[in-house]
Amino acid sequence: METSVLHRSRSMASSDHDLSVILKPNEILTVEIINDQIIPFLLTHFSDLRSSIPRQTTLALPAPDSTSSKSAVLDPQVTSNPTDSPRLKSKNRPKAKTKHKKNGHRNSSNKSNSGQQDVLKDEAQLCEQIDRLHRDLSYIREELDRLKRIEDSVGGLVRELVQYSTDNAFMGLKKAQAQADDLDSGGGGSSAVLQLHEMQIKLSLVTYIISRLKLQIPYSHRILSTSSDAHRYEQALDEMVADSMFGGMPKPRVGPDLLWSSAYRDFCSVYHSLDLQLKLCLLCFAVFPEQAVIKKRVMSYWWIGEGLLDPAVKKQKTTAGDVLGELAAKDFIQPIVKKRRLGAKSYRMHPIVRFMVINLAKEANFFDFDSKGYATADFSKSHRACLVKSEHGSWQHALENPDINFDKLHTLFNVNEAFLDFKLDWFLRMTNVNVLSLGRWKGSPNHHIEVEGTEFFKGLRGMKHLKFFSLQGISRIFELPGSIGELYKLKILDLRACHNLESLPDSISSLKELTNLDASGCYLLDSLPKGIGSLSKLEVLMGFVINDRKQGSSCTLNDLVKLRKLRKLGIVTMRKSFPQQKERWWLQRLGALKKLKISWGGKSFSSTSSKDARTSTTRDLGLPDGLEKLDLECYPLENPPGWLSPGKLRNLNALYIRGGNLHCLCKDPKGDGDPKWTVKILRLKYLNEFRMNWIELRDSFPKLVCLQKINCPRLTLFPCDETGLWLNEEQDEASRFKKKDDGAVAR
């Protein structure tokens, strides 16, 4: 069997994929040739080899003994090893041995099929090995792509280096020195002084370029590049890896020798080349634990609260994506690209880089750190405090010092404190605080946070400068006080996953500077205050509740039409027929809306008649024309609504459908306009009855770049990988080249 498989694979390779055409004699194998020709050839070759392995699934396995299988079901302690079975350890063991001899003919029949079992086992192992090779080659290809980008960047820097190094200021060095000698002897040398000054400027530029070139070397190679520093870095890395975790915080014990190394000097030179905005944004990463995964949203909210991201300030980066992209380009942080190449929404920092950033944050008095690298609650110099639980206890108790001047506090950030016990007096004295991040910053809901009481909320009325207030994931908060309406400068209110929150105060309508309100995951909320419709600067509103009750003081979609800047909206509805004609009319009047999420369900999910369901699918009005992303969660009906069609969503780039009873997608029931979807990213999750074949999907979604399919049992024969992901490589490459060209034109 194995010989035939190898023979078929060789003949296939020789006929369809001739490596000799790619590998020319005496040719130097560059990264480009390896990545663009050789690795794709090998990937195709192993895919063909994998498909050529015969699937002997029809071979009948020997039927197990009925009594043994029954015992295995009834008694989970019965294992394949007889000595491990408590039953066989009993005094009945000799009887079982006699029975085994009487049933010798069964063993002979099992032996006759043992060869077939070995074949199946060998084929499974062979397929697994080939799959592993395929994954490893794909990984190598991605890493070589990264090296190619480094090569391009290095090439540009080398060109600059050559340009400045061969400048006239250097070529005329001897002449300048001779003129300087004349100056010493009393001759005229003013031009020599100017030329030497110009040369010093050029030398500074060359030094900066060389520092940038050294930074292009990955840290894993740079760390061990010189014998003089090798033992220091190895010791530092060993200490960091060996340290244990306590309360979610590692013990950072990198030796001080690192701060005397050439790598740290190079690091500092690049850091000091950053503008002030990037420096301050980078130092914020110093408070997070080692190897922490930090979401872009967390940093964006923090930076807005600190005033580091402000569209009103000219010559500044205005989005967190711009800042994170530049910091990642300089290797200060590492983007975490999930689902292969769909972009990064999370980042982490290398342990060595983190240690150096902590030292820079100490020098700048950005945060206070103890001797082991933990951020502390001491804000006497830094004006920023962290709530950290370490092996020494909780820094929360440090706030009980009666001599603390809370007027100096500008930022209070909860790093890993799970139990919050604040005093009302503390909050009353925090009159200058800008950032109050008390909730969790980690994405996992497993990080639980509780408050002992909410009396301290009354102290909010004095925080006239607060811009960012987070209570994300904190339990035992049932309501917010009316004094929250006195936070006149508040821009971001993060209430995500406050599971006990039952209502919001009407005074929230006084927050005229509010741009982001996130109440998603607050499942006990059955409405939002009507005054939210008057928050004219609101850009993001998540957790907006729609139900069948009489509205009264509750906010409706009609109240939101005044929000001209609203670009992202998340709706939780308790009506199966949502959105009806009038509601789609109101949604269409939200001209700036780009992202819409609709979740069906809630406290009292109302039913609808079949007549309502038929009516909801025949309406003419669609969703907003400018909608780019649509996320539907738990859609309750079987047939798709009329507004979920390509003719009604002409600018849609991303479509997510998760859970619910949807059976299919309609192309364009009315026949108006182009029947093809413009969607590039399609995610289908937990759809038990959803049906569509691969050919139909590719025909309906011609621009599709990425498909994710998870737990959709009726979507079969889709070419997705083991994670349920499919990528259109051609579309993806074209999109990447277009972005690169657009960036070059912009530059």
C-alpha cells in the first residue's frame, strides 16, 4: 500500500509540478524565490500527496465483545488496561481468565483483522504527519513574508544611510580640517567652522539611521548577538520565564545589567526619537503584566481619557490604530493577528521590551513602581495610581493614608484587583481625576470583579474633569446614581457586562460631551433613558434596548435620529418582527451609521404571529445605505427578511450571522439592482439549519476574501481549514497590494 502511494505521488509531482523548472542550476535561492515559488510548490505537492492516500473507511473493524462494551459504558473506571480495572482485581479474576480461554476463537478472528487495523492506523498517522508539514510550511511562508518586509525596510534605510554618508560634508572632510588648521594659525576659517558644524548634523542623522537599522533586527537575534552581553540576556530571560504568577501578576526580575547593555542604549535612542504623543502612549503599556494580551479598545479609551488622542489637536495621530501601528512598526509592541491575516485587534509586549519600558516610565515619573517592577498606588510624583494585588498584598490599602492628597490624582487604573472597597471620602477628594478605570481590561469574562458597596458613587459629583469612566465586568452594581449627570466632561462610559445593572438614571442626558456609551451585556436593562437621544456628540451606542412595552420615558429609535455622528449602534430587541417598516425608516435617517449589530432575545422575548413574520419579509425599505458591517445574533425566523439582501446592502463589507433559526440567504427577492453581495468577510456561527452549497456561496459572494464557518452542520464540503477558516488568497493579495499602493500615494 505504501509503495503505491509513493509511486502515485512521484508520478503526480513529475507530471503536474516539475521542481526542476523552479530550481535552476547554480541559482541563489532568495527569500522571494523561496516564498513565491518553492513553498507554494511544496504546499501543493503535499496537498496532492495527502489526497492520494486511500481512505480505507469501509474496512470493518472487529466487533467488540458485547459484555465488555456494556461494562465500559456502565463503569467508566473500566479501562483498556486490565490491571487498572477494579472489577478484574476482584476474586472473580480466575473466572474471567477461564472465560478468555473458552473464547479463543474470538481472538483468532481479531488477529485476522489486525492487519487492517494496522493499515488504518498507519494511514491516519501518515495523514497527520503530512498535515503537520503543511501547517509548518505555511508558518514558514508567513515568517518569510515578515522577513521580506524587514528587508524592504532595511533597503530603504540603507539608501538613506548611503545618501547621507556620501554627502559633501563628509567628502570635504580633509579640506575642512586644513581650513581648521589655518584658523588655529591665525588664518581665516569661518567657512571651516560652518562646514564642521554641518558635518556634525549629518553625523547625527547617520547615527539615527544606524539605530533604526539595528532596531530592525528581531529582538530574539539582537539579544544574543554579542558575546559580551549574551550571558546577561540569557540570565534575564531565564529569570523571567522561571518566575511564578501571584494574583495574576508575574515577578519581573530582570537584572540591572540589562540597563548597561548596548541594546538598551539603542532602545533609548529610538524611544527618544518618538514624538511626545507616542512616548506617552508607549509608557502606558508598562502597567500591564508580562505577556498580557491588550485589546486596542482598552488603549483607545485610556488614551482618550488622558487627552493623548484628540482630533482637535493638529499634528497628532487621531486614532488608536495609527498609534499602535507605528509602535508595532518600531517593534515596541507585537500585534496578535488572529484568524491568520484579518488584522490585529490585540497586542502584547516582549518581556525584555517591557522591562526597558518600565525603566523609562520610572525615569519619566509616569507611574511609580516598586523594586520588583509592580506599579503602585503612589501618585505623589506621577499623578497616576494603579490597583495591583501582588505577593505583598493589595495596593488599594495604600489609599487609606490620611496624608494622601487626592487632588493630585489624574488616573486610577485597576490592573488586577478583584475586590473593590472604596471610601466615599476618597472619591469626594478626587476632583482632578481624568481616567477612572475600575472595571476589567481583560477580554475574558473569567476575571471577576466585585464591589463591597456603591456608596462611593456619590463622590462622582466632584469629578468635573473625568473623561473616561469604566465599570466593565463589575458585579453587584444595581444602579448608577443621579450624580453621574454632573460629569460634564465625560466622553466614554463603559458599562459593558455589568450583569446586575437594572437601570440608568435620567440625568445621563446631561453628559453633552459623551461620545461612547457601552451597555452591552447588561441583560437586566429593559430600556434606556429617553434623554440619550439628545447627546449630539454620541458616536458609539451599544446595548440599546427595544421592547414591546409602552415607551413613556424610554428611548426609541425615533429619538436617535438626531444623533448625526452615530457611526456604531448595537441593538437588543425582544421582538421577533424587528425591524419593521417604521424602524427601518428611522435607521435610514442615521446617515453616519457604518456598523450595526442586532441581537434578538432579552428578559421577555416576545413571540410574533406567522402573519407578522411574512409581513416583515416583504417590506420595501432596507437598512442604512452606508452600512459597512452588519452583525445579526440569534435571528429567530427561518426565512431571511427582505432587508437582508444584496440589493438593500450595496456597501456591506462584513456580514456576521451567529445563532438563531435562519435557513438560508436570499439573493434579491425583488430583483432590483445587482444580485451579488459585496461582502468581503462572512462569518457563520452556530447555525444548525442553515443551508448553502459552496458553489452557490461563491457565486453569490464574488468578492469574498474570508469565510469563517463554526458549528454549521449543514454546510458541508466547504474548503475550510481545521479552524473553520477559508481565505481567498488572490483577493487577499490584491487587497494588500491596493492598500500598499494607496499608502504610497498618500505618502
